[in-house]
Amino acid sequence: MSDALRVALIFTVLNEAAALPGLLDSLAAQTRLPDEIIVCDGGSRDNTVALLRAERRFPLHVIEAPGANISRGRNLAIAAASHPVIACVDAGVCIAPDWLEHLTEPFTRAAAVQLPPNPSTVPNAVALHETTWVGGFFLPDAHNLFEVAMSATVLPALADINPATFLPSSRSVAFLKSAWEQVGGYPEWLDYCEDLIFDLKLRAAFGQCLFAPNAVVYFRPRSSLRSFYKQYYLYARGDGKADLWLKRHLARYAVYLVALPILLDGIIAAPDAWLRALSAIFLLIGIASYARAPYRRLAASWSRLSRIEQARAALLVPVIRVVGDVAKMLGYPAGILWRLRHPLSR
């Protein structure tokens, strides 16, 4: 294999002893093995590091960096990589057997393009020859009814993805190490949304990623409302820290703090019956529009659910949606306050 096509796989870990065997087994089953694997541990207190050091099925290097956040851990692992193509995954996933093969195929295809003696005379020749970054996909690995409802409510299906605007999660992405260097790596001042900022920097420098829908990893969604609330609070706090998606968050506040109270007041207190009916119609239209995508995704799981489970899952969707929105509305201003107090962090 050409040195230009050698791939380093990196990921970070922190107390992942329970989930790590599944990831390592799925890595060992890959149709295209990485040429090296570099893992950064952020200070695990369980036997995560022991499991990693005991691995003998493939070359694996462990970096111990107690206190390192995900961004710092990824940057340390990538800096230590010996090969030009970096594939990135998360510790809590399992990987489809052909994941790395599909994720790196665009790099292989690009390297096979033969440039003419004078590439500048051929429009787009260099663009055809070079692949900078590739985004894979991820699917839920739901273990119970709540996780089925959670997946349908918050996770996109493949049909929801627009490749022209898709920003991949770093649980399934590959890029050139030189591109990572050029954009300054992952933002170490961020503890959440760090992969989104990295994506935006790559897109600004190199254009939209190539989408590899068959490069699939599976991860387990949150299994309780409490853990889901915390996750979305931290995501929104990360948005506030990074000054992301202001219009989206303002729209959410407008819906819950302006539109919803007006419609409920109209239903309860409007003097005329036709005004109460009109308010109720607008409220039902809004709810239907808001829940349409989750229910469409939930319908794909209908066949493996009993009638009672279908009803329970359908009732869980709006609950999960509201809890997530409340978490975001509380987390975003917390992130803004952090940004105002740390103006030099970026």
C-alpha cells in the first residue's frame, strides 16, 4: 500500500472499560484495518488503560493525559500519528465491519486519479485528485423502548441528511493530518460541540466534506430523561460558549415564551368561540409540525413493537422533545455567560 494511503485511527477514552471491548472487537473485524491506532486516555480510574495495553490483535499506542478533555485528547493522538490520513471514532460505539473501508475509499479513489503533466491546464484537476475530509454516518443501537423513542426524537435518519450541508460527528469522520494542522486542530477551550467547530473550520478552509453514508458506526442513545437532559444542557452550553446557532436558539425562546403562551391564552380566555377554536387549530398545527419528523422515524420501528409499546413510544416523543428544549434554553445562556467571562479563551 502507498504510504499516502496509510491510515491512523484515533479516539479518546475516559472510564470506558464497560464499552471498550465492543469497540475493540468491532475494530478487529474491520475489512480494512487501520495501519495504527492511537488512543488518548484522559485519566481513567477503571481498567480502561489495562484493556488497551492488553490488546494484541492490532497495533495500538496509548497516550495517558490525565485531565485532558476530548479536544486535547484528539489533538494529542493526531499529533502522535505517523500516517497522513486520520480516521476518528468515539469510544462508546461499535463499528460496522466495512466502516473504515467506506470511510477511506474516497482517499483511495482520489489517489488513483492520474494528474496530467500540467494540472493547472485542466479545470478542477487538483480538486478531483485531492480528498481532504470525509464524513461517515451513525445509527442508534437502542436496547429498550425508551431508547427507541429517544432515537426517533433526536437522531436524524439517513433520509434527513443533505450531503451539501452535512457536518459529521467525530464519532465517524476522516481527514488529512495536514488539514488538521492547517485549521489548528480541535478547539481545546471547548468541552462540548468541539467537533462542530472543527467541522466548520475544515469547511471554511477546504469546502464541504464528502459524505460516506455506508461508513456507519452504532452508538447507544441516552437511556433516561435525566441523562438526556444533562447531555442537551451541555450541548447548548457549548453552543453558547462557541457563539453558535443564535437564530435557532432565539426561535426556540420565541416559540415557548411568546407563541405558546399566546395560543394557550387564546384557547382559555378568548371572548369568542371562533377565536378559541382558531387558537386551538394553530396550536395543533404547530405540534404536528414539530413532531412530524420524530413520528416518521418512529414509524420505521413500528414492526418490532407491540401495540402497547407503540402507544408508550408515541407518548414519550413529545416528553423527550420538551425536556430537550428546556435543557437547551437553560444551557445556552449559561454558555453565553461563560463566553463573556472568558473573552480570550478562543
